Amino acid sequence: MSKYKSTNRHKFLLQYHLIFVCKYRKKLLLNNKISNDIKILSQEICCRHNIIIKYIETDKDHIHYMIEIGPTLPISKIVNLIKSYTTYHIWKKYDRYLSKHFWKEKTFWTDGYFISTIGNVSEEVLKEYIENQG
């Protein structure tokens, strides 16, 4: 079980399940080299921005992350950082291969993403706690 983090102004535990899907559902992550490089690149950019990747794994056409973040960095910014960094560097390394899949643009991920918070208590427990205040 994770512990709460503290700064001089905040006490927090912000955990998210994040999923990115390859553009056009291309099964590009079946390629172990690309899959492993995406994981390494994700770790690099997250480390620079104090984002903790607790778990990371790829499937044929998508990647799952469980991340912990601080309260000062919006999740939309994190998504943009990871997607843009991994796309730029994966194209740098696999340009010839990716050009066969994406003819007109240097893309890798779909525009959207899945995000869900990960709580330490159920909704029912939290509801009961709030209702019993005062």
C-alpha cells in the first residue's frame, strides 16, 4: 500500500491508470525492440518531471501505465510530455520501419487516452466518511 507524500504545503497521494493506443490500432508494440524502447523513453521523461511509473506494460497496440504524480503537474501535461517525447525519439530510431505504417505524418499514438484514478478506499467508504463529518 502506498504512503501519502508531503511537501511544505501539500499532503497527497495521486495515482493514475493511463493507457495510450497506437494510431489506427497498429500492432506496433508486438515489436519487442519498439516496445522496450517506449518503456525506456517513458521512464526517462517521467524521471525528469518527478513522475513515478509504478508499473508499465505493453500489449499489441497499446501501453498501460500506473503512475504517481504530485499536485502541481496537470495530467494533460503529463500525457503530452510522454506522448510527444516517445513519438519523437521512436521515429528518430525507427524512421524507416514506421514510414511503412504512417505515410503522411510522423505519428505514433492516437489523439485520445484513457485515464482513471486509483483510490485507496471505495466510493462507499468515502461517502460514509463524508456523511459522518460534523
